[in-house]
Amino acid sequence: MSRQRFITLMVAAALAISGALYLSAQRNLQRDTHGAALIPTLAGELNTVTALSVRRGSAAPTVTVHEKDGRWTVAERGDYPADVAKLRKLLLALSDAKIVEEKTSNPANFAVIGVEDPSSPAATGAEISVTARDGKHAVIIGKPVGGGNFARRSGDNLSYSVEPGISFESEPRLWIDSRLLDVAVGGIQRIEVKPAAGPAYTVHRMAAASTNSGAAAPANSAAAGASPAASKSDDNFTLDGVPPGRKEADSMQLAPSPTAFSGLTADDVTPAGDVDFSKATVATVTLSDGNVITVSGAVVGDKHWILVKASKDAALDAKTAGRAFDVAGYRFDAIFRPLEQLLVPRETPAAKKTSATTAAGDSAKHPAASKKQSSTPTP
């Protein structure tokens, strides 16, 4: 064997060994990614995060939650306060996400698992970008798999399955702080409603009836044992503005519904000027602490919009000033009840005829029932 041939064989062997070592190292590298963080530095940067955006089906973010003037707001909703609990939950999920295994690195297969380019109108996944101390971190979260999701770091071709799962919203309305009003029925003294059309009315709490302590029943009497709730007239409501010939409904029906002002939430928010309130119905609610809340309502298509203003709640006024809120239809209806709902239903002609016929029949069957007996039996 010539010296040159020997050297050639040695070089080939060295290359083969080097290739084998490289492939082995790559396999070990892939195995070592198991359990690695999807965003390695985020856990140590959570307290430095200043913005989070979600992008789906668009070149620009569809929603941006950022810190502005010391509070978290939704940029696409006129910097209305954001749901901080939802933001915190998503940031923790991103920082906790660990790689389970590597998946495809072929861009042609990205759409199958939902990690395709989020700019595509047909994108099923979304890019989540987090701005923190060390810069911006962006990942594409795809379809669910096992106990987590498919995911890909933006700019990389290698995709993964990660756990635990990462859930998020890509619509701005779902990121707002939805809490609006929380007024218990017990704090309401009166509600004056002025409909856009039709007569106005007022429902108000009746003053507690005074009692004469000198005429009080004995402690062991049946009257004294009656339920105290039965005599609490301060829990009763009455109606002003009853039309002639009509009767108000019972107090329980007149009382404001617990679904009217307690735990009222907004489904969306928009500048007040974007909604036509020229023919609004107005409800003025007077509370026991003297605060007066004015709620104006208008229905536009399938949306139920309200304006809210308070006389003695600066925080509420600051939050609602210049904004209109979309609320659930049943909550809207509970606030702006039509007068007819507060009245005893009209008796229909058929019902009147049936009632008269029944009364006449009873009189004919028992003619002596109405006659007073004039004599008493003699023993």
C-alpha cells in the first residue's frame, strides 16, 4: 500500500468518525431539550414585563396589553383598564411551559399543528410577544396536544410540544377589566326611569312603619312569635306613576332584580361618541349613602349599550367617563324595566266574561247563601 493511499484512507476514516460523533451529539442535544423552558429567561423577568401582545391572522397585533401611567390597559380599547388577573395567568403559563419533545421542522407541516405564520388570515395559532427587561420574547402557540400545546419560537423552524397548556384570548374585548357596577338591592332607595318613549315612573323603598311600644303584644303571644321579616316594610317597594285604572304589582315584583345592578359586567367598551344615545332610556338610581348613579341605555342591533355616571364615586366616574359599555341583554332589561311589567296585568274581555258568568252561576246555585237568617231555633 502506497503512503498516499494510506493517508487517504486515514482521512476518510477520520471524517467518518467525526460525522458519527456529530450525529450522536445532535441526538443527545435533542434529548436534552426535554424539560427545557420554552422561553428560558422569562421566569426571572416576570416583574420587568411592560407589554404583552397577541397576533393572529394579521401583520399587526390584534390585542396589546401594556403598562401605561402605572396601570395595565388594553391599547385597542382606548387604553381601558385590562384584566390583570388574566394577564398574570398567561405570563405564568408562558414561563412555566416546558418542552416535552421536538416536532416537525418542515414549514410545510406547520399549519397542521397550528404554528404557521401568524400573519396568514387562515392561521389557527397565534404569536404571543412579551416585552421585558432583556428585550422581546415571541413564541407561536399552536393547537392543543396531550396536556399542552404545539409551539414554535418565532424565527425558528423547529417546533415542539410543550406542557402545561397555554390558553389565551386574541380579541381585545376579552382582555378588558369587565367589572362595572356592584350595587346590592339593599342599598337602593329609589329608581326613576324615563323611557325614550312612554310614561316615566319611579320605584322607591317605603319608609319603615312606626310601632306603638305601649300596645305591643305579650312576648309569648302568637303575634310576637311571627316572623320579623313579615313586618319589615323597609324591604318593600312601591310604584309612583301608576296609570289611571291600573294597579301596581306586589312589592316583590316591584323590587329591583338582583341581576340589575349587582355584579354588573361589561362585554365590551367603546368611545361614547361611537354610539347613538339621542333616544336613550335613563335610569336614575339613588342609594342609601346619597350616591346617585345615572345609567343611560340604547340598543343598537344586537348590542345593549349603557353610559354610567356617579355623583359620589370618583373612581367609577374616572373609569366610565367618555365610554359606552356593551352589557348582556338580560342585564339591560333588568335595569330598564318597562312600566307594564310593574303593573297588575289587564283582565282580558274573555276573562271578564268568564268571571261574570261564574259569579252568576254561583248565585243561581245558592240563592239562600246571601240571605241572612232572621230566626234562631228554639230549644
